[in-house]
Amino acid sequence: MYHAGPYDRIVDVVVLGFGDAGAVAAITAHDAGAEVLVLEKQQAGDHRPNSRYAAGFFLVPTDVERAAEYLTALYAVNGERVDPELIRAWATETAANPAWLDKHGCDYADTGILGEHHAVPGHDAITVYKAKPGPHPAGYTGCPMHGFLRHLVAERGIEVLYCTAARWLLTNERGAVTGVQTEHERIGARRGVVLAVGGYEASKRLKTQYLPVTPVHFYGTEHNTGDGIAMAVDVGAELWHMNVWPGHFVARFPDSGYGGGTAIDLWGSGRFGPAEGRRPPGSIFVDGSASRFLREPGLQHAAHLELLGMDAARLSHPRVPTWWIFDQARFQEATLVPTYSGPAGPVGEFTWSEDNTEELRRGWVLSADSPAELAERCGLDPAALETTIDRYNAHCAAGEDADFGRAPSTLTPIRGPRYFAVPLWPGGSHTVGGPRRDAESRVASVRGGFVENLYAAGELGSLHGLLYPAGGGSIAECLAFGRIAGRNAAANMIVGG
């Protein structure tokens, strides 16, 4: 929005959004000597960005050159144009995350987890760390990384205006961003504006418009309604990655009071993979024909790609929903959804009983005395589900999954005495689409070049495309490009008086 008049107040750098990326951008710009103001549309007492729902994992390249080759190869899978400087900035800056956290006093541990796509060269040049609990604001619950970053912001006395939604980016006659219009005032930025307001997980309109299947349910904040996309488009930003996301199969329980999805714990291990040294209980996924269709559980952040196939004759997606089928052993093993992070975790969007019985009583979990009876409850063909379970059990007896090559150590038969099912949907933790950025976090213009004085960080316009590199990719990017955006905004030429 063009604005030639006065401002109600002026600061050096305005940061929009107070998740991990916004917090790091604010800290970095402040430490570079800039006067920083953070605008956050949520209220202070119940501030729930996506960063708060996370578990605290962040990836770290152990070899910058090979990590860059790995991410380049992930781009090539989809034939996407590669920006070598951007990828190198990602590899270099994410490799520097541990040193930055060390400098500021954040404790973390190396999980030993490598890059997710083991068939891609360079995956072993990535490892995944996890933040440990540390200093945080009083009363804070949720991801320890976000709590720590909020502590750093408070420690510096950086001003955060809650309940203040940005509506427009203000520009001068040549289209350079000079400030922000909120609901109540115009705030000028002498040096730059950082967009870090998150994606569009809570916008049904944008999800239907851009994502290749519907519905898609995400397990984070319900405040990410695509505000940054609207503001960026208004000033001529080029969008990218709007049709992809790092996905999972998710459960959804609308009568819980939470409208999003939630991850599941397939193995009852409290982690994505089965517990080491212990055979997991039996579980399978079946589609609308009651047939298995992948090696369970699929790739951690790409399993949703298995759900996209459309039956053109019937105009339907036969794998939406997918049905998670298991027996008494898995039901009794542990909670069916994670309670260490996500909406049923410390953030407390809803609670989950320790033995799953309350959810069974409420009808969130279906059960029956036989596979045929369970199939009827799910709207599946009874004979087909019986055949699928019998065939899977035969693979278990043989010690080899002849259909999909599932790991033999996970081949536990499904034998009752009761059988259970939960419908699953495409979903995940966050979208990645938004304004395209470069290695300096500058926002690209549809007319070529860049939108002057505008920077972006975090999931809004994430550099991650079709394939996500590993768990913790988003937090690592928030830290890395939050720093890049913050320091470049702080060093920018003064554009307003």
C-alpha cells in the first residue's frame, strides 16, 4: 500500500511475527545495534505460534559441502530451479546454529538421526539435535527452543506488541517497503521489515486453492491464516512452494475443541521409529479398498505423497482417509498420539488419556471383535480387510514383507482379541509456501529483482520444496534465516526519516 504521509512511530526494524524466526531476527537486529519492534497478532497470555508446538529438533550439517549437495539433489527430484547461493547459505548458516546456541546458553543433545532420504547422496552429512529445557518465561509450556528464544528477547528488553495484527506493508513511490499498517497505527521502518508471520495452515481457502488434495489438517497454531502471503503479494512479491508441504498421516478429532490434526505414534515408542531392542506391536495402513499401499509408516515427512493419487473415474482420492488398523497389543502399549509435543502435548489444545480408553469411549477410536466387524464400522469391505490382515500376518510369519519390504523387525502380526481403527488424513506440522527469498533473506519481486527493504524468514516462503531434508529442518531454518534477515535488515540503508 502506497503511503506518502507521516507515521505514528518509527523504529529501525519491524519484525512481524513472534515465532522462532521472528524471535531470532529480532535478537540479531537488536544485537547489531538496531531499534527493533516486534508485532504479534496473538494475545500475550495465550501466545501459540507453530514454534511452541514443536519438539525442539533442529538439523545440523556436519559437512557443509555434502549437505549442500544433499539439498540440491532434493530439489532436482522435482525438477525445481536451484539457487546455489541460497542452498550454500542454508548449509553454512544451519551448520553455525550450535555455535550460536552455545554463545547464548542453550543446551542441546545430538540424537544421531541422519538426513531422511537415505537413497540420496549426502544424507549422512546431516545430523539432528534436540534442544533441552532451559531458561524460559514464567508459566511457559511447550517447545524448549521457543521458550529459550522468548527468554532471550525478554532479556534484551525488545518491545513486543501483542494483539497487533499487521494489515498492509507500506511502500513509497518506487515500491520500496517503508513501514507497516496495523489495525490502529502506521509504523515506519528506517531500515527494513522482516516477514516471519508463519504460513497458511489455518486458511481453508488457501489450502484448497494451493494444496493438491483436500482436506489437509495441520497440527499447529490455528492463527496461521496466510496474512504474510496477502501482504507480500500486495507489494509484488513472487511466491514459491505453495503446493508442497512436509507431510504426515494425521488423526483429527473435531469434538476435542481443536480443529487441526495430530500426529500418531504408530509403534507406541514415543518416537517416529520403533523403540530399539523391542519388537513393536502390529499396525498397518489401508486405503478405501482395505488394501495396504506402502511400507509403513512411510518416509517421515513425505508419506503424504502416497495419498495424492486420484481415481479420475470416481473423482475421489481412494487413500483419503487412510485407516490405521491395529489390535489390542498396540492399544495397550502407549498413547496413540504423541503427548510430548503437538496439540496433545504441553501446549494443551486437548488432553489424551494414558490408556486410550477415554478416546475409545468418545468414538475417536473404533473397535470390534473381528476384522470383518471393524471393516463395517469403517465403511470398508469386510472380506477385503480380512484378506489384507491375513496376508500381512503371513508376511510376519515368513519374516519378510513380500509386498512392500517393511523392516522385518517391525513385522508383528495383528491378532486381536479386539481390533481397532483410526481414520487418518493428509497433514503435517506446517506449510512452506510464501514469498521467495534469496541467500540474504531478501524477498523476490515478480518484476525481477527484489522488493526493497523486505526480508522473510521461517516457514513463510521456506526454502524447503517437495522433499524435506530431515526432522528439525524448520527450526534449523528459522534460526539460520532469522539471523540472516535480522542482520541484513539492521545493516540496510536508512529509508525513512
